[in-house]
Amino acid sequence: MKVQLRELKRQLIPVEEVSHLAAELGSAIRKVLTRLHRIAPSLEGHPVEMIETRLKEEEDEVLKQLHPSPSAHQGQP
């Protein structure tokens, strides 16, 4: 999101910041996959609807954690 805003404002982004953002994204992806893999065995044999609901709940929880509160970035452009 910050990258898009700066692009729209025609601001340059330091390589270090892009590297940091890419590392955060990679970490977030690994976190999602790991959590889904950990719960998968416990879902075996359950109805498809229950499995879909449980996976969606897990996905929503991870997404909430990935979106920091606005106060976490105060003072940053």
C-alpha cells in the first residue's frame, strides 16, 4: 500500500525499504501457509462445508494480523 501511494505521488522508494517490504510480504505468506498446513490434519473426515468455514476463519484471522492498526504507522509518510 505504501509503495502504491508513493508511486502515485511520483516519489522514489529506497531499495532498503523495498527489500524490507518484500521480506515482510514473504514472511506473511509463509505464516498463512504454515497455519493452514497445521490445521489441515484436524479437518480430515469432516464435511466440506465445515472445512471451508474453518479455513476461512483461519484466513480471516491471519489477514487481521497482517493489517496493522493506523497508530502503528503514525509519523511515517
